[in-house]
Amino acid sequence: MTAKYYIYPGDLATFNVAVFGGDGSTQLFGPHSVTPSSPGWFTVDLSSYSIIVGRDFYVAIQYIAVNFPDIGIDSDDPIDERTYRNGPGSWLLITTYDQMIRAEVDPAPVGGVVYSPDKLAILSPWLVAIGLISAVVIASFIVEKRRI
């Protein structure tokens, strides 16, 4: 839904946002050019791009000029070791700090049906009945199987 970058006070230069798949090289989105408006957390709304990620993915910043914004770092323990430098095909793990880049995702399942609690309450007696019928059928199948 969004990519968030902690912009340290200083140069508010334009940079590119990109999203890579779990292999670190398949580009799912970007480069998309943005310019921070002020220091602090800068949110880039990506919701209109319908980016679909599987399990692991990477949110990246690409500097496009000599002047670039400084991204905040967190050097407190625990260091999660989720920060990489360089680029696709040559990523280097940084183990001394975490870059302050965050991703906000929509947890809705893709291709599934999400029921509201009201609909689930209406369906639950039927689901229980179906479960009981299935258990009886399975039990009788097992009993039948043992008789043979």
C-alpha cells in the first residue's frame, strides 16, 4: 500500500522508489520518482499501482542525482539484518544498522472471499452441520473399510 522512508534533515532531493520480488532481482514496481516534502517519515502511496507480492519482497530507494536524501538508520539491538546496499545481482547485507525504510501492506487475501463477522455468524451453524456430516461419513467409511 505504501513505502515509508525516514528522511534525515538535510537535502530533500528526488529519488526513485522500487519494489523487488523475493529473489531480489525481479522488479515488481518502479522506478517511480518522488521528492520528499519535509524531513521525517515520508510516505509514498503505492495503492493505485496494484502491486502484488508473495511472501518476501524488498522496498528500495535508488539515488538518481549527486545530491540525495539521507535515510535514517536504527543501530539499536536487535539489528534485524534486513538492509542491503548496491543493487540487483550484487546486494550486500548490512549488519551494523537497519535502514529506516518500511512497507505497509494490505493483508487481504488475493483471489479469496473475505466474510464479515455477521455473515460468518450466519454461516457457522451450517459449517458445523457440514463438519458433523463429513465426520459421520468418514467414520462410517472407516467402519465399512474395516469390515471388508
